[in-house]
Amino acid sequence: MEKEPRKLIFAATPAVIFLLSLSLLCVCVDFFWGNSVPFDRWVQYFSTSEAGFRDGKAVNRTLEEQEFIKFHLGRLVRGEDRRNLDATGFACDRAVHSVVCVSNKHVRIDTRNMTVYIPSDQAVEHETAVRPYARQEDELKVITPVRMLQYRNTTVPPDCQYEHNVPAVVFSSGSTGNVFHEMNEIIIPLYITTKQFQSRVQFVLEDYKPSFMTKYGKVLSRLSAYEVMNPAANGSLHCFPGSVVGLKYHDNLALNSSDIPGGYSMSDFRHFLRQAYDLKFLHVSQITKPRLMLLSRTNTRRFLNEDEMIALMEGIGFQVIVIRRSKLISNLDKFSQLINSCTVLVGAHGAGLTNEIFLPSGAVMVQVELIGTEWASNTYYGDTARAMGVHYLRYKIEADESSLVKLYGRNHSVVTDPGSVYANAGYRAARTLYLDQQNVRINLVRFRETLVEAFSIVTDLDR
């Protein structure tokens, strides 16, 4: 049994000597005649040769990684943009809301001034500036544009201080603190843009905020296997095999699976969040007692008879959890678990309803639709609920339930014709009126019908 291995080792020895001699000869020729081999390149050369001998697949793996990167970068652009990317190594996908610029060449990123240097064969050097935020129409002053310079061979960019083997994805966290905007303009666009890379990307968060990382660190760590780069704390030159500046945006809390590399849907995104936050309940049938979460607002869009509403809910058979603005809401690790343990979510139109994405399938989201919020209520939260397997019940208040009647009178156009208010006063003025000046006193008799329907849905044995 011992002789066979000895024969194999002895037979391989001449091959080892030959390969090492050949490698040494090549390096010596390059050194003495080319006179351009720094020490680190010697180390890299021999380590590569040794690895290549130990594992004949090493070179193939490198080529596969390069092809993987190039292929997935190319999927972010289409049509003429894709042809530009193939021809020049750089292209920008300009959609209705978003701009995403892609390079499949080796780039250098100076994080001191957020400049991306892209080699180019074009006759003229070109500069492109993009605010790396998903919704370009949101002109947030806190976002600094990223400059992308396509330079010719005659231009010498700064030397790299750090080498990376995965593409960079540069984005902004914008104006954080509102869960709707965080999910709508950062988290979902990040998922749309980078899920296909299978964690092989390096995030560069232009306006790094510790609070944002605390809240969404688990999400980002499932999209990238690398620590998120903070340019303010790491002002230096980095080399990447490609780059993406900006994030793809489809619609309000929405994913268009036909326009996503990999075809991911809202259901896929919900599954992704379940894994990120380790959510326990997949379906309401796993929850033994009907639990209702009531989102209680304390400033605007308040429920003026909230105590009576809670008594009504409990009388129907719900265990009621009342959530007010607190540290719990900002702690998404705990808050997502709590929402996931509920079968019904109730709230007035507002950002808090974004948390419906953590509900188990088969749950019910009840939105109290205030005067002047019909389009936004259905578009932002109704469509989203339906797309992810959550039942959506709409409770549209009547005029007498709104505090606007007391302020303006029953027959004022603010109450009777919100469309004209938006048309004449403009969106911002109308939004301020309907969202910041309106509270509601729920008609308990009418509301009971909606709650009974929700109870029936989540307690139906055949669900």
C-alpha cells in the first residue's frame, strides 16, 4: 500500500522542477531585460504559479470571476446603453426616476472627493456627474454628486492604495429617519440593483450614517459580503474591477420583476427580509391568537377616539398591541419581529404602514384612508399589500369623521373636492393640509364592519 504513493510523488518531481525553472526563467528575463519587476510582483508571480500548480482550476476561477462581474454589470443596462458599455466600458441607464452608471473596466475611486476614474479609448475625455440616489427628482441637498471621469492614456490618475476584487456600488442614504423613504428609495433599490451579484460587491455609502447602518446593517450584510465603506473615515484611492454609481428605482414600494436582473418579485424581497431579520412566522396560520397592531400617531392624523377603538378591537376578539413613536420603532431588529407576530395591522395613512412588509402572508392590513389621501393610500400601501400576499382592507372615512370639517366647514372644497385643492394649490401645499392638519374621529359602527371582516379572514380555518 505504501509503494503506490511513492511512485506518484517521484513521477511528479520532474514536473515540479520543470515548472519552477520555467517560471524563474520568465521572471529573470523580464527583470534583467525589462527591468520593471517590483518585489510585490515577484511574490504575486510565484504565489500564483504555486497555486496554479496545486490547483489547476485557479486560473479558470479567476476568469470565471471576471466573466461573472462583467456579465452582471452588463445586466444593469439595456439596448443602446448595453452596446455602449460593451464598446467603451461605460454607460448610464437613464430611466423615468433613476440614473445608474456602470463601468466594466478597472476603475479607481478617490473617496476623498468621490471621483471615479474610468480608462477610455475615446478621442475626448468625458465627465459625468450623478447624484447616487434612487429617485433623481428628490433634490435632496444632503446628496453630493459623484464625478465619473473617462480619461485617456495620456492622463495619469492617482495611484491606487487598495485593491479590491469585486465591483464597487456607490449610493447615498439620502434623508433618513422615515421608514417609507428608507425602504422605497434605498433598501428596495439596493435589492433590485445588487441581489444578482450574490454578495460579491463592495458598498460605498457616500454619506455614511451610523444610525442607518444600525437599522439596516443586517440587510446590507446579506447583499454584500464586505464591510460597508465609509468615505469620510477612509479618504484614499481604491481600485475595483468595475463600478455601479446610483441605484435602480421602479415605483413606490414596488419591484418590476421584468426589469430586474434575475426577475425578483415582491415575494422574493419579502423572503429576503425574513431571512435578514430571522422572522419566525411565514403565514398567519402559524399564529394561534389573532393579534392586531394599532399604529398610534401622536402629532398629526391622530385617532381622536383611540381608546374606544381599542375597546372595540378587543371586544371582537383581538389581542391589541398599540405602537406609538418610540425607540422600539427605530430598532428594526425587534420591531420587525413584533410586526411579524401579528395577524392584522391597522393605521391611518402614513409612513408607518410601510412596515406591512414584515407581516406574515395571509395577514390583513387595514388602512384608514383620510380625506385627500385616496391616490397615495392605494398606490403606496394598497398595491404593495396585494403584491406580497397580504389582504388589504380600506376604511375610507366620511367627511364628518375628519377634523377638517371643523376647520373649513362641511361644504368647503377642501372637504368636498380634494382634487381641485391639489390642482390649484399644488402638491406640497395640499399635502401639508391633508397630512399635517387632519385628525380623525372614527365612526365605530362603520369601523366595526371592517374589523369583523379582518377577524374573519385571519381566523378562517380554510385559509
